[in-house]
Amino acid sequence: MAHSFRFTILFLILSVFSITALAADNVPLLKRPNIVFFLVDDLGVNDVGAYNSKTFYETPNVDQLAKDGIRFTNGYAACCVCSPTRFSIQTGKYPVRNGCTDWFGANRSERFFPAPVHDRLDLNETTLGEAFKEAGYKTAFLGKWHLGPVEEFWPENQGFDINIGGCNRGNPGKDGYFSPYNNNPRLPDGPEGEFLTERLTNEAVTIIKNWKDAPFLLYFSFYQVHTPLQSPNLLIKKYQKKSQNQDQFQENFAEEEQNFLLNEPRLVRQQQNHVVYAGMVESMDTAVGKVIETLKAEGLYENTIICFVSDNGGLSTSEGAPTSNVPLRGGKGWLYEGGHRVAYIIRIPQGTPGVSDIPVITTDFYPTLLDLAGLPLKPQQHLDGISLKSIVDGKNSQQRDALYWHYPHYGNQGGFPGGVIRVGDWKLIRRYEDGRIHLYNLKDDPSEHNDLASVESERAERLAQKHNQWLQSVGAKFLEEKNGNKPWLPQ
């Protein structure tokens, strides 16, 4: 009898511990939500109909996703080029903390030498993939990785059970979007002429069907809409016809300012009418729709969190300048809004759709997804991200003090090296070549053409000092002297 009584007590104690542990994670494993994360390469915020009702491109599936979720109108990428933003999503950290401040493989020098770049996602980081794998999720990565020079740093060694297409590449390769895929080490060739985005979509569909009985994280990282500019012929013909029927509403190109080295100003596209690029955008949207339809068909949609974001703004000043970010200024590679404001959407099951103008950034996905999945946060990892759960849940949320950027590099697209701080509606840009500052009120002047640095000199100085303090706190590196020319350095 005594033995039976002791066994009963032990059983109750263990049960209490089990319930307590379960409560700490909020949701039991089998009921935790699936996660589908769409990351699109080089997509401009105004390429999406949900953000721009006059867009030339057709994005009905992403538009519907925005209607079903929370559409953030002040969503930002952590950098104006790709690899740093990808780093920020996987780590919840500003890229500057690890020196990952330019796309991996870049080394452009102009008047000054750029800051050195750490060209890998270190293995000692607990990535987003690893965090969910540790929690019992199955994890899959499809598409563009571009976060390490060799296999050691690729998705299968960073928390993903499956890696389809993820390697050191920043684009699909010299042969582009149609099979053969130029010996991508993580993507066997398909039938000749197979379109890459369709291939990745079919792979995603297969994974969802195979994993429908366990919680999963599916990270779909499009190579699109990055160059080379290629699209299925049927879509090209469709947009050629649409372009012929559309009024030409403004001149195609206008001048953007020059940096120190350029003898002539960069030209920036003013209207969306590139028919090949339009086909690329639509085929991306079709892929999003097919994945969502599969979730619905498999009975998974009502238990799946879906995120959608771009790694930087649209390409508008080089390499064919295929899109326009107007009325936003600049584009990919620039520190203006066109370079780092992006489409940023989160949809949760049984959530209340809405629109939020609270400034958010790509570091926020990491803690947000943990929080939404009922998993413990990892504050020592996602140092610069905050959970957006209260916003997505339709509740009020405490805004962060400021958003920061650090880009001590010369972008291929003509942009200048510099840093940015945004506090409320105010945005200050610091040029690292000579230290000049620009100040804009984004509420009154989203196009950033009315520089208030001299009018609001005290405000500008406060923001500049705040940005300097942040740079020091994260160990930022800067431009380096070249041919006797000395760049600006923070005091």
C-alpha cells in the first residue's frame, strides 16, 4: 500500500512538471502552428497591388494574403542589399553586429575602400531554422541562401532538414531561370526549359503534403525577381499587350544624385512598364498562390502562419532598372526609402486582418514567430528584434525607440555609403564619405526631397549623436583611407 501511495505521489509530481513545461511553451507540439515564410529577392514595395493600387504588375495572391493578415506600411529590410537582410531574418540581429554589412562577395572600391565584410552566417548563431528544429519542427529551405561561401555554412548546416537550391549564389547563375541550372550544387537539373520558380514551388508542394502530420517551417526564398531578367514567354506576351493598352503617364527615367566618383547622375526608372520583369513578379505571385492552395487542400491553412517580405527595395537605378519605386526615392543599394522599405505581411490563423503603420524591421520576424508558435523567446540571440505578436493579435504595442541602418559600402546600383536612423516620423541619413547629414519627415515628405537638416538643426544633431552612439555600441566598421583620402569617422 505504501509503495502504491508513493508511486501515486511521484506520478502526480511528474504530471505537474509536465503540465508546467507544457504551459511554458504554451502550445503542445502536435498543435503548434506550421510556418511558411516567403522571402522575395529585390521586390519593390510598390510592385505589390496591396501597397500600390496603380501597379503595372498583377499580384492577386499576395494581395489576398495582405487582406487576410496584417499589412505593415512601414516595414523595412535591415539593409538595402540582400545578404545582410537575410542574416537579420535568420539571427534577429542587425547585420553590423557581425560585420555582415554588404552582399557576400562584394568588394567595390571608389573614392575610399569599403569596410571589410564578414561573408558568412557563423555556425555559433542559433538560426531561425535551428530554433524551430530544436522545438521539434521539421524544417525545409528552398531557393536563394547567399549566407556563406562554402557548404559548411549552407542551410543543411544551419538548422534545415531539407535544402533545395540554397548555396553561395546571389542569383540563379549564368544560365538563369531555366533548366539546366548551371550546376547548382543543391538543385539537380530538371527537364530542359523547366522554369526555376515552378520547380521550387512543386518541391514546396511535395514537402507540405509529406509533412502534413507534423509541425513544419517551410522557408521559401525566391531567386526572383533578381536579375537576370527572364520570364516565361506567355507572361511576356501578356504584359506586352497590357503595356500597349496603358497610357504612358510620365517620363521613363529621371536623374538621381551622384556620389563622389560618378561623373554623371544615375538614372532612376519612373514608371513600371518592363514586361519581362512584370512576368517575373506574376510568376512569383502564382507560386505564393499555389503554396497557399496546397495548405488549404491539405487542411493545414487554418493552422499555418504565413509571412511575406522582400530582402530590399526594387531595382530601379542599374542592371536594366526594371522597376519603379515612385513615389519613394531611390531603390536597391540606396539608403532612401526605395532602398529598404518593403512589403511586410504576417497572417496568423483566426487572426483579425488589419493595417499597421508601426515601423518594423526584418530582425523582428525571429522573436515574432517564436512568440506566435508558443515557444520561449531567445533574447540573447535575437538582440535587435522585438515580438510583433501583440500587433498581429490586434492589440496595442509598445514601439521601439529607433530603427538603425549601417551601410559602409558603394552599392553596385550607385548608392553612397552611409547610415540611417529613424525615430518616429523623422529619418536622418549620414553620408560616410564626408559626414554630411540629411533630415526628412517621412509623414510629410515620403519622397525625401525636402531636406530639413538646416531648419531642424537641433533635432538633426540629436539624431546624429544617437546614431553615433549606436554605431559604437555594435562595433561598426567604416570606410577606409585610399590614396591619401580620409573618410568621415564618428567622433
